[in-house]
Amino acid sequence: CTEGGMPTAEVKFNADGWMLNKNFMKYADRIKNFKVRPDDVWILSFPKCGTTWSQEMLWLLINNCNLEEANRIELYTRAPFLELKPICSEGFDMADSITAAEELPSPRLIKSHLPPDLLPSEIWTVKPKLLYVYRNPKDVAISYCHHYRLFNEYTGSQDLFIEAFLQDKVMFSPFWKHVLAYWNRRDLPQLKFITFDDMKKDLRSVLKSVAEHLNVTIPADREDEVLDHLSFARMSKNPMVNFEAERKEMGKLDQHFIRKGETGQWKKTLSEELVTRFDSWSNSFLAGSDFPYYS
Ligand code: A3P
């Protein structure tokens, strides 16, 4: 935290100014040189865009919709978060997430919030399948505030958090640079761009189009079960995806990770002034772009 209790990441990493923890510097080369496999699948996103939701969907798709195993093993073990260890503070007791990803048998699903230029170089030469999920930044900011309260000991107000978000100070910012860096690569055949809103509107269609992108078939008798498993009602109660053990250990069982799962939550909680600021902040990045999903 800086003065005034505003949450920030610790350093601007490179010329693009990605906001990361200082500790990341020690791991950046290891990540750059990470060996990518052609049959990997990578779930990429800015935090709070529906990563866990898409991650569970992808894991099921590349594992023949094996719901039994999904209900038995935690998602972060089945599909490691590559830079989790590097973004933890120095000295924090956390298993090496890069090693976990290295040691995972194929076909691997790997999660990352890194922008394209900080990912392993081989992502762009070996060309595994990539999925990027986008969500409206107004909802992302609210969700991220709750995340910082849950995992990062943030105790300030939502408005102050949003101030930090709009100043591109929170981890993995700048938000729009992140989204547009992937949007501008959307014509790469290996990359599919999806949105949280589309998942909310019609999960079956998204599931089918992602299966097509991965060249996998959904066992006919499993499709409805998979959609039920991916519903908010099920996922919010599923200890394999909702960080129940960690929340319990932190004494925060009443603070949920799979929290509201709504689109347009900002309409209920953001002041008119903040909405106007959000819009002009977004428009300043989106000017000249054909990005179609902002509202
Ligand atoms: P809210 O905090 O707005 O509820 P990420 O996995 O990228 O951290 O994103 C977390 C957000 O995705 C949370 O948003 C969470 O509730 C939402 N989410 C997770 N699973 C969901 C599901 N099955 N249906 C709808 N939203 C879901």
C-alpha cells in the first residue's frame, strides 16, 4: 500500500509499465524460457475476468469431461497458475508454481495473467491453443477489490480501490493495454477471444465454440452435466474451485471467491461520477481501436 491506503503492485516491470511484484523480476527469465508443448492449452486473462470459470471449462474439455476427477482434485493442481510464486511477496511460503507447470503431464492446461510480452517466448513459436477471456472493467474492478480484501489484506474502501484501478496501479495493470495486446492478436488461429458476458448469456454456445477451437468433442451424454457443473450455483459451492480450504485457513470462509458472478454489477454500486471517469478512461485507450465489447 502507498500513502492513503491505496492498493498498488510494487514495480512497473518494463517499458510498458506492467504492474507486478518486485519478486517477479527474479523469475522473469525462467518464465521467458519455460518450455512450451504443442498440445498445451493456456487460459489467459486479466484477473477477475472469469479465469477460474473458463479454466474449469477448458480442463473438462481437454479431459474428456472427466467430472469425477474435477470433483476430486483442486483446479489449481490440475491447471497451475504459472506466475503464482513469482507474484507472491518475498519469503511467502508458496510452492513453486513454475515447477508445478513444468512437471504436469500432457495435455497441460496452464493459467496466466501475464501480458503477451512477458509470457514464455515459445508460446508464439510452438503455438499451443490459447484462450483469452475478457470482462467489462467496471465489473472487474469491483470483483478485484473483493479479491484484494480476500487475499491481499486490503481494508480500504471500494472507491479508493477503483481509484487505484483507474490509475493502472493494481497488479497486472494497465487493464486496457492487457486486453488490447491480446485483442490485437485475435487473428492468430491458435488464439480464441471470449467474453464473460457471452458465458453468462449462453454458456452452451461458448462451450461448443471452445470445444471446436480445441478440436475436441463433448461426450453427448455429458454436455448437460458439464453445463450444470459450470453453473454459478454449483461452482460457488465446489471446494475444488472456490478456494474453500484457503479461505478456511485464513478465517475468511464468509468472504467468497466465487462471489456474485453477475454482469453489470457496477450499475448497482458505482456512483455516476465514477462511471463517467471509467468511460473517459476507457475511451482514451480505445480511441482508434475496433474493440467491440466495451459498454
Ligand atoms: P465476482 O467477484 O463479480 O462475483 P477470476 O476467476 O478471473 O478471478 O474471476 C472471478 C469472477 O468470476 C468472480 O466474479 C466470480 O464470481 C466469477 N465466476 C466464477 N465462476 C463463475 C460461474 N460459474 N458463473 C458466473 N460467474 C463466475
